[in-house]
Amino acid sequence: MRINILKKLIFLSVILLSLIGACGVDSSSDSDQTSLEKISNESGIYTIEDFINTGFKVNKEYDVSELE
């Protein structure tokens, strides 16, 4: 009986210490991240056909007048 209680106590202690260790570690990988620059063509004027040709799906319009 005491052995079962001791096993459960050890198991819960290991789980608790693992959670505390995992949540309390401060990762230094955030400082190693490189920043990304936004690349855009601001001078371009696009039409809906340009988007359709690239595979962009256009929203469909539905008649919602009967939903009220």
C-alpha cells in the first residue's frame, strides 16, 4: 500500500517538475530570428483577371433577400 502511494508521489513529482521546467525555460532562439522584409509592387495595377489567372477564387454572390 505504501509502495503504491510512493510510486504515485514520485510520478506526480516528475510530471510537475517537467511542466515547471518546460514552461519556465526562456528560449534564446527569439534573438536569433532574422527579420523578413515585405516585398510588394506598389506601382502595379491588378484586375480581377490577374487574380483568377493565378488561381485565386472569386467570392460568389448569393441572393439573400429571402432569408429575412
